[in-house]
Amino acid sequence: MPRVRTTVDGVTYEGEVEARLLLTHYLRDRLGKVGTPIGCDTSNCGACTVLLDGMSVKSCTMLAVQADGSEITTIEGLDGQAAASANGEAAGHPVQKAFREFHALQCGYCTPGMIMAAVDLLRDNPDPSDTEIREGLEGNLCRCTGYVNIVRAVQSAAAELRGTPS
Amino acid sequence: MTTAPEVGRDRRRKEDARLITGRTNWTDNIQLPGMLYVAFLRSPMAHARIRNVDVSGVLGQDGVVAAYTGADLAAEQGSLPCAWPVTEDIVIPDHPPMAVDEVRYVGEAVACVVATDRYVAADMLELIEIDYEPLPPVLDMEAALAEGASLVHSDKGTNASFTWPFSAGDVDAAFGDDAVVVSRRYVQQRLIPAAMEPRSVVVAPEGDGYTMWSATQIPHVLRLMLAMVTGIAEHQLRVVAPDVGGGFGSKLQVTAEEVITLLLAKRLRKPVKWTEGRTEGIQTTHHGRDQIQKVALAADRDGRFRGLKIELLADMGAYLMLVTPGVPLLGAFMFPAIYKFDAYSFTCTGVFTTKMPTDAYRGAGRPEATYAIERLVDEMAVELRMDPMELRRRNWIKHEEFPYTTIATLTYDTGNYEAATEKALQLFGYDKLRAEQADRRERGDAVQLGIGISTFTEMCGLAPSRILGQLAYGAGGWESASVRMLPTGKVEVVTGSSAHGQGHETAWSQIAADQLGVPFEDVTVLHGDTRVSPKGMDTYGSRSLAVGGTALVQACDRVVDKAKRIAAHMLEASEEDIEFEGGTFRVRGTPEPATTIQEVALATFAAHDLPEGVEASLDSDATFDPENFSYPHGTHLCAAEVDTETGMVKLRSYVAVDDVGVVINPLIVEGQVHGGLAQGIAQALYEEAVYDSEGNLLTSTLADYLIPSAADLPEFVTDRTETPSTTNPLGVKGVGEAGTIASTPAVVNAVVDAIRQFGVNDVPMPCSPEHVWRAIQEAGGEPATTLGRGPGR
């Protein structure tokens, strides 16, 4: 079996995997990184989005072996520190905070993927229009929010990341 | 200490801290020592006799623990329950969780493999040998009822499950020769709920019993039903709904996979997990809608409505699941909507087909009813050459007429359709858009503008148990709550309703904080575990707040009553002289002495000096059974641009003014409306479950079934009016389904309005470019010159 070495949320893992093992199952079942959920099996929903060397990928569409040598950031490591305090006070990455502030989630299942995709979108385009946000997040489905508050949250996070008031 | 009330505040949600950081507890996250994985072999045939299933090739393979056929489990798997036998002579076929003799839809489970690894379990399915004898699929409801039709259940002698009639007033007179009558046939296409979290279930044997974690909306109902289906005693079953990623009705079910996973854990004495793939979920998680509606509206020449006739065929699919036959009944009472009629008749026939069973999907019966009436009213406006809003105004129940008993015998408690409409018209700019529409028509613009109205109401707060009994539903509609005052004055609230995205932990904290006078942060809300919240009716039908929230208020009142006795003793005053405000007990009219509810909690815990006969506990329970439903309403307005050359529809603006009564948390309410709109708009424009002529589900991936993305939906303008419900002490009505119920007709009315001048009076849903383009072509493809002037024509 092939060996895979990855750094996930700052921790390095190495071990043998079946060649066919999907990255998302590697993360969830092998490494216990269950913060990244799986919503479909055709790369349509984007719930499993993670950052691979800084770029967003749908982890259900990659093999674990393809991630060999990569640095992966999941929703669990996005903040780089303990992400949220136990009492729910806002901590974390500006996109995470904005999602809470603008009620950009309900059931929260799409949220990890949506946040990771938004982080990548803002890396690429720090000052997007609403239309650019909507088109940029087209690969991530949400069944709860109708997206209005997601757009608002991403705009707010964009402003914070640019250092300008929203 | 007096603080601003929590109710009405835009509290950020307590739930979010874990959801935005991935510290969630979805069922599929659960890993237990020695856990096994089950995979199901599913029928590729819509209808076939099972001649033989052979799992022997699987047994003994690496990693395989067991493999079973339906026949292997026939003695213990029971029949999946239908809790709503709507008529006495309803046909309810046996519904084995795994098929034994015959399969009746593509995706029906026929065998399963249990292995140490989920990949191995899936691999092994290929080694199962199965021999099918094809039988004719039954796919069309009208054909299914014809003489000599092939039968889904040959032993039943019919494809009709039931016919449920209702009639009030003199329908013949209402539809007399002097009436203007508009008759239409509308099709509610089949929809796939597609919650983002796939279904998942884990069962672990524990002692003499079992714990099941399931991505379910109904842990309490599920436990009861599992006990009845499998014979495992109820007290030996614990069902937990951990974080649940959306439901929209699709997780209001007792599923084959839950039953089989439980039986496997019982047989193998090991924890067993099953998680569906998306295609598996689309094929085998119950579907929604799928009705043929023959509808007719009669009015006087001056626009006064007289009568309404509704004939429905409702596709049950292959079996009756938990509330399959009840879904159209939830709509039966809502076709008259906000309007006054002299007479009303309704009949619904449930029809078996070789498709996945239908059941509750967001709105459940009410979107179908609202669609039909709101489309019909627009058609009548055209017939009468009247503005569609004016026609509505002439017929709706006026605000001073509440409470109002409709022709369908429901008593609407409160409402103010005038106020919501007025606000919506202002936000929308109705007159300006009508002017633009006229201008585009005049110019013969390739892109035409249509305006769609939906003035809707719905019935929420399911449900008075007495009424459910009259409708032959198998259970009641109450909800329970418990409040536990901890010694430090912190509060545990236990609710029997089971959230899966609604924000109960936040909203219930707000209610308890106000009722008990404690800080919002001092309340924790527990739900979704039958061991923690032993009594509940769970979450669906926009019921949680109106019913469960009221139970919470009552439980809090009881806590305060108990605390008051102890406070009186502590303050050396008579109980009658004690008043309670903002968490503090004091002797009426005097600032001191006083004691806080937290101090009372600690004194109660210590129990050193309690009044005679008083227990050392402030904890209280309550169960609330509503006397009536609640009736949210609203006015939704949609402007749609239709490219008449391509059929492409673009929503230009959407205004929703909803009246959901008193609002606990405006942020959550707005979110519910947004999401509801998205799902209703999706039915209008995008979504349709399509079976081919062999009964294969063609739309079985999210690549084929079009759930709208952010790029497909517009910004929404939402606002509220607030007419408190009189059904419950909070004055709340319910909001979970409002947007879905209202928006579908608003959008389709706008689309039809945009191309009405071509002679089009309907576009089948979804209003895809193809459907719109075909509607224009079939009408002749040229705008009629006599139409096209003035609003609504």
C-alpha cells in the first residue's frame, strides 16, 4: 500500500493507505478530522471543501495519495488556535466570525465547506461584488439559508480582512 | 435587577460556536470500538419478483462479518409503520424494510452486507447474486387508476390507497350557470428534499438494550415506532438525534435502514453504522409533493368568490410511510386560504406507483394547496379583467373579522392581510413595475416582465391532539418541556422538540431567560436524546415554538410558583404578598427585603429551612396541547424577467412580508424565511425528480437534480407585520415553512404574467427554460394584440 505524508491543521501524519482511499475518508475516518463533513459523492455540494496548500479542494474528489506531501487546512484548523471558547463567544477566523454574526448558517452542515470556499474566494478576490461572491460560491450548496446571509457574511469578512470597515 | 427582555432580540446563536469550527457531532462522525459497517444491495428494477437472492459468495470474504437477505430477516423485521390511516378502508400494504418477495421501486433494499470497513461492505455487494422476474412498472397516476392497470400490490386488487372527501356549503349552487368559473389542471412535480446531511444511523448494544444515534427529526416518535416494529421493548431503546444537518420533513420518518441497522446490532452484538451516499439518499429518502390537482374556482362577475372545487390525485409511491397519506390532508383544509367562500368541495385519492414513497416535505400539503389557489386567483383575475391584487382584496378575510371560521371549518385566530399587503406593495414598488411591464409589452421587448402575487396563510403549531384524533392520526400533537434549576442558579431546559438547524438552543434560552429572570448565558437547552428528554413529539409542521415554546413557558411558570413559596418563607412574608420581576422576589411595594431566584435555588438545594410540606426541588415539567392551530400569513411579491426567445427566467426582485406573530429572535425568523423562499423558488424554477419509462430515477445525483446555488437565487427583501396569535401565551405562530409555501405561486404567477400576452395561461413546474419556451411556442409564439395592456393581462 502506498504511504502518505500530510500535514493537517499543523500536525504531520504518515502512514499506509489504500490507493483508492478518498481524501475525505482519510481525514474523517483515519485522522478523526470529522469537522469536515461529506454531503454528496459527485463534487456538487462542496460540504467537504478543505484547503490543500492554500487552495480549496473538494476532499471527496481527491484520493488521499494525491495529497501526499501537502499541507491541508480544515475547518478545525482554520483559526490556527483554539477556535472558539466553550461559551460560544466569537473567536476564530474573520469568515467564521462573520458567519455567526450574520446568521449565515442554520443546520451548519454545509458551513465548513462554505467557510473554506469563502476563505479561498477572498484570497483570490479580496474585494468581491455580491455577484462575484454568489458565483464564487456556486460550487457549495446550502439548503437552509437561501444564501442571502452568506453573501452578507462574506462581504463583512472581506472588509475585515482588507482592514476597512464594512 | 431589571434587564431588557430577551424575547425580540437578535441574539447570535449558541449553536454556531460548534458549527463554524467543525466541533460538531453528526451521526456519521461517531466511531465506536469494534464498529461494523453495513451496505445495502438495492433493486435496479422498478417492479420485479425476487426469484432468488444468494449471499453465500460474500460470506467468508476478508472483512465480511455477515450478509442477509430480506428473507433472512423476515421473521423479525416487521413492517415499516404508517401512523396515519386516513380512512377506515385505506389500503396499507406490508412494507418490509428489506424486500422479501417483490421489489416495487428502484433503490428498495434487498440484501445487506456487514463488514469491518465501509469500503469492503460496498465492494461485497457485487458478489451477491440475485435473480429478478420483471413486472410492469406503474408510473402514471391516472393510468394506474384505469381499468385493467398493472398493480403495484397485486394482492390488493387496486392501485388506489384511499379516497378522502370533504364538502361544505352548496357547491352546485356556487358553480351555477350565473357563475364565472375557471378550471385548471396543475401538477405538483415530485421533489427531493435533499437535506445537506445524508441520513446516517449508528446502533450500539448497551447492556440489555440499544442506543441508536440517527440523523432524524423525530427521536421520540422513532423510539416508539422501533419498539412497535421490532418488538424490542421501548424502555430498552434509547434514540439520540445528535447534530442533525437539516431535514425539511425528509428525516420525519421511520426508515428501513434504521430498523435493519438495529436488527443487525442485535444479531451481531456489535455497534453497526450505516451512512447513505447521496445517490442512495436521493433514491431512497422519501420524496415530496407529486400531486395532480384538478381545481375550479367560481365567482360572481364582480369578483366575489362563491365556490371552490378540488380533486387531487396524490402519488403515494410504492408504500405508505409514516405520514404519507396524511400529507394531502394537511392541505385539504388550506385550499380556501385567506378567502371567503360559500361552498367548498375537496376529494383526494392516494395512488400507488412503483416509485419511492412520498411523505412530508417542507410545507407538506400546504404548499400544494397554496399554489393551486393562488394560481387560480390570478387566472380568475384575467377572466374578470381585474387587477389580481384587487381581486384578492375583495375576497380575503378582513382584519376585523377575526377570529374567522373558514368554509373548511378551520378557525383562524388572528391576521391582518391588509397590513402585510400594504407593506409589501410599498417595498416592491408595485405600480412602477406594472408601468415597466406595460412599456416592455408595448415595445415587444424580447425580455418581458411579470409580476406575481401570493397572499398566503398556512396552518402551524401542529397540532391539537383532539383534531389529530378526528383525522385518524396515530398520535397526539402536544409538546413537553422541563426546567431544572441547578443549585448555582444556572438552568437546564429540556425540550421534547428536536432541532436540526432551527436554533432551539438560542430561542429557548431567550424564553427561559425572560420567564425566570436569569441571564441568557445561564441557560442551556437539551434536546434530541430520549434519555435526557424522555417525552416529546419532535420537530416538524412549524410546531416547535408555538407548542414546545409554550410548554417551556408553562414549566417556567411552575418553577417560579415553587420558588415563590420558598422565597416567601425566606423573606418572612405571606406568599400572596410576594411579587416576582426580573429574577427577584420581593414583598410587594417594597424594595427590600428581596431575594433572587438564584438564592432561592441554592436555599432549595440546601433544604435547611424549607416551608412545611415543600419539596427540595424547583424543577418542573409541562406538557402543552394547543386548542387550535396558529395561522401565519403574508404577502409575497415577485418580479420575474422572462427571455421570450430562450425561456430563461431571472428573478428581478422578491419581497416577502410575513406575519408570524410575536418574534422571539428576528435574526432566526429572517433566516427561516430566506431558506423557505429558496426551497419554494426551487420548486417553481429548478427542481423535479424525473423517472424514466422504466421507473429509473434519472435525477439521482446533485448534478442532475438542480438544487439552486447562490448564483441561481436573488437577494430577498423581507419584512414583517406582527399580529400576535391568540392560540398560545407567547403569541407566536411559526415560520419554518412560510417561505416555501408562499413563494412557489408568487414565482409562477410572475412567469405566467410575463408571457400572458402570448396566450399562455400556465407553465408546468419547474419553469425551466424548456418549459417556458415550449409554453410560448405551443401558444403560437406571437404576442396576441388584444392582450398586453393593463395589469394582469
